[in-house]
Amino acid sequence: MAARPQFDRTAAVLVVDDHRTMQAIICSHLRRIGFAVVDAAGDAVTALTMLRQRRYGLVLSDWNMEPMDGIALLRSLRADPVYARVPFILVTAESRPDQVLAAQRHGVDGYLVKPFDRAGLQRRIDALAQP
């Protein structure tokens, strides 16, 4: 079993979602939870550019996006030594057990099914900080 990712609550967070409303909701929840630096990208390609420009300590990404989906973004990060162990949470409407297992096979650290509330997001993030 792989070691738990290192988790730093003071690090910048990147939210990746192609729906601006969902971006705004997640960013707002994160700020209310206590994260001061929260950035957003509208797609995974933009997210990869942002990840090269700033060091992020947590990534939350939608699964279904074009032209690159959240699993492809996750695979790219897991292949990058800088981001291989950065916590990655998929935030998605996909909830079938086979989809959850597929995400786990690719190294996702957390899975949050839409719709969710701030308390649900807080629990998922808190779970990352557990040893």
C-alpha cells in the first residue's frame, strides 16, 4: 500500500472544474474551511499550466471535462515527481463502484460525489490529514 500523501493546510489549493458555478461553490467552501489561497481552472489543460507556475498542496478536480478529463489530469500528476504525492480529490457526479475503483487504481486520494455540502468537503479533506 502506498504511503499517505503529505498534506499541508497552508498550501495553495487548485480547483479544476469546467462549470463556473461549481468552481465558485468549491472555492467558497474551501475559503470558509480556512484555506487562504484557492485558485481555479476551467479545464485540465489550463490546470497543468497553472501547476507548472505555482506549487499546490491540494488539487480538487471534476472528472468529466474536455479536452482532458480529471483522470487524465490525475495520471499526469502522478507521473510528475513534483506532484506525485500531492493529495488529489475527484469531485464528480460519477458514483458507480467501478468508477470509484478506476479512480483509486489511478491514485486518487479522495472521492466526493456531487452534490455535496461544506461539511462533506471538510470531512474529505480532514480524512487526508489522518496518519
